[in-house]
Amino acid sequence: MGRVRLLLTSLLYLLLVIGIWVLEEYEESHLGITVALTYSPHFFWLIPLFLLMHSAFRKKNWAALDVQALTLIFVMVALMNLRIPTPQECTGHPLALMSYSTHQGQVSAFVLQNILTVHQPEVVLLQDTAPSTSMYISSLKRSGWFTAEHQGLITLSRYPLKKQQGLSSVHALVTDLQLQRRTVRIINVLLPEVRDPLKFQLQARTHQGVLKQILGLASRNTVIAGNFNAVPHGLWVKPLRARYSEAMGLGFGYTYPTFLPVERRDQVWYSGGLCHQKHEVLPERGSDHRAIQVKLSVN
């Protein structure tokens, strides 16, 4: 590939990924191609880029490499959701919250107990559980945990539960925690998947409709967390991002699939009145998702 041709190809690829980002962020007609792009992993866009970079290195085409470096930054930040958080001063009461999608209860009681022992969360949100998980949760009540369950969603808390409500229509479990003199609303969610190529548009509308209903459940100090079955990118996440901040540290925070995570499907969002201190993806395996734990501060 000639030097000029390589440079032009690199420029065209940069324009292509910018065009993809524009489609995902601003195209509101739910075209099939837009839905497919939004709900698909974005690391694939690195493969052609790395091939171009390899060719540019071999030919010492520094102009092409400059364009490719710019493209790499754009793909990582705009498409792959690389987060560079701004420091926050958190002075309120700390709250350690963990979320884990257990893939139809495949995570054993031993693994769950090990996670609770090692990471010491104060609030645990489990999604996609099975009856065997409920049996283990029942035993935790005797050790001081407050529990709430609804259709495979389980919320555990070291703090008293003032209120609990399961919503079948949106697959969400709402609990209000009494944290000192403050009430914190925790919404444990499992959003529907968008993965059938023949039903992308219908499933995307369902996914976004469910999120809209969940947003109507919020109160002053609210945390919405769980398995969103989508990366936090594109039009679907804009209503959420307008009212909430994502509890994310430096990096990608990928949780799915567990053996080589390339998507941040498991997320924690918090409203005003709360402050984010720390986020980590836990190393334990046992599900098709990794667990995440965040530390928030209730101001």
C-alpha cells in the first residue's frame, strides 16, 4: 500500500468511525443498522485499525500513524466507553454496593459466600438467580442480612429495609434503605436483551421503554444498578445519563463475557445526593458476567 494511499485510507477510516458514533448518538428513527451498531461490541473496530497501524509502522508512514493514533483515541473513548473520571470530594456516610448477574443461578453458594467474606459489601444486588440461590439467601437472614426478592432479583442489605416493591412489568426490585437518618432508594434491574438480528428494532424499543419506566421510580437519593444488557453508549443511555452519573473508575470496566470481558453490561448509576468513591470489577468467576463493586458516599 503506497504512502499516500495508506494516509487516505486512514483518514477514511477515521471518518467512518466518526460517522458510526454520530449514527449511534443522534439517529432517532431506530434503523436496523443503528440498533445493531449501538448494541454490539465496539472492540471490533480496533481490528482494521491495528492492521492499518501495522502497515504504517512497516513503511514508517508517520503521517498515517498520526491519523491512526487519533482514530484509536476516538474509538476507545467514544465507542468503547473508556472512562477518565474527575476527582470527587466525598464526605458523607460510605456505602459499599456490589452487583452480580449470576446467569440463572449458576454461581454456587460457596462462591457467593466467598465474595461476601472477601469483599465485604454492605448492599448486594443479584440478578438472574435460581431457586437454589434463594435457599442460600434464606440462610443469610439468620446472620443479620435484610433481604428482598422478586422474579430472580435479590437485594441483600446490612441496613434495614424501609420498603420493598417488585415490578414485574419492568423486571425491577425497588428497596428503600435506612442509612442513618437518610433513605437511599436502590433499584435492582435486569433489562431485556437486544440480540436477535431479526428483531433488533423491536427489542431495542422494548429495552428503552423498560428503562423509561424504571427512571420514573427514582427518588432523591437513588441508585440504579444491575445487568443493563447493553453498553452505556448511544441514544438508549441518554435519558439515564441526563439524570444520573455512572459510578465508574479509570478504564473500561468491562464485565461480559467473564473469560474475556469486552462489554460493560453491568453498571451502577447514582443520583444527586450521592458521591462516587471507587469502582472495581471483581476477579471471581462462576457466571457469564463479572461482579462489580462500587463505593458511594451518602451526603
